[in-house]
Amino acid sequence: MATLSPSKVTVMEGENIELSCSTSGVPSPQLIWNMTLVSYSEIETSGQISVLRLFNLSSLDHNSKISCTAENIVGEKESALLLDILFPPKITKLSDAIPDHHWCIPFSVAGNPEPDLQWFLDDEMVTEGLYITTKIHDVTERESHGCLQLDSPTHLNNGRYMLVAKNQFGSDRKEVEAHFMRKPWGTEKEPYYYDLITEGPPVDPPEDRVAVYVVVGIAAVAFTGFLLMLVILKFGGNSKFGIKGCVLFQNIPVEMISR
């Protein structure tokens, strides 16, 4: 037999605990502790009683299993518990928005008890509903993984998103910029193109510069053609190949041409 005491442990992060395991059997069984912990531990055994001491408990050990096993040639018996460690929320990940079936701002958050989540857009509370909602996709032993799901967001949804996680022991917050769509024509111009050389204020995008060059080029060609027309009109009358000479040639009678 193996008996672990206490049978349930709920403690705050950073505290110390002591667990005791007593065994019995014929022949006298071997006592074995099984655990994988981040927290520092010490084991002291005397006869069929063993004491496990854990120091400065880490939130990473929340929901970790600790077992005490008694084993002899007849068989074995195990007694186990899960560590219930209370700790304030920690937002371990908040990533850029990604397009999927819906737009998603991925996040991962840990906390015990499970924290309440609230989103803010440019410091204003986000009211969740049919088109904006928090989805939890996966829950592990220590973390919840999900995303803020946005259905067909527009330029009105662009901005700085802040996730706030709270429980009775504290809170945590993280921010991320999200850009879903450019503002439509006719609204205030967005600084979506910057001069990388001067690192100054926003400048016109490259397509606007190309349009200016095209207009200037067309104007230059038109002006050159106008100058050529003036030259032809001015000097054409003094040439037998000019416009005036051609008109006179067309009026010469046939008899004179035969002579």
C-alpha cells in the first residue's frame, strides 16, 4: 500500500509545501517518487515513510502530477495528486493579425483561476458580438490558446489592440498593431508610404510620382510639336517643297507643263 498526504494541494505561487508518503507490505516495499517539476525539491526517507519538500513553487508546475509508488515482488500500488498552484495571469503570446477563414489575432494566456479577458481598440473597450469575438481553440495543462476573431474587418477596425487578462490575484496586458484595410478614397490620407532615406514625414506613394512624370512628359512632347509646326509655317513658303510651293504647283496649266 502507498498513502500520500495530503491528498490535495492548493497553494500560491512562490510558497513551499511538504508531502508525506507512507508505505506498507510484505515483503517491505521499495518507495519511489515520480514527478517532473521546475521547482526545487528535497526528499528525506526513513523506513517506510518518505517526505518530499518543494520550495518556491513555480506556476510552470501547475497541474503537474506527483506520485508515490510502493513496489515489491508481489506488485505495486500508487498514490498521486495534481498540484493546484494559484497565480496571476500571464499573457505569454500576442501576435500580429493573420488572415484565415476569418481574421485572427492569436494569443496565449495562463492563470489560475482562469482569467477574464477583455480587448481594447485604441484604448476603447471592444464590444464583442457576431462579427468580433474571442475564441479559445486549445487548452493545455497551464495555458489557453485562442484568438480574437474578426469577420470581414474594415479600415474602422485598424488600430492598436490591447488584451487585458485579470483574475483575483492580478492582471497582465499586452498590445499589438493590426491593419486590415486601407481607408477608402475621400477620407483622410493614411501615411502608408515613408521616405526611407530621410526618415521624415510621410510622402506621396510611388504611383503618384509616376503619374506626375507622365504628365510632364506629355506636355514636353506637345510643346516640341508646337515649335516644329511654327518652324514649318515660317520657312515653308521659301522652299519649292514647302506648303506654299505645293499649292502653286497644283495650279499650273497642263500646256505649260508640256513645254
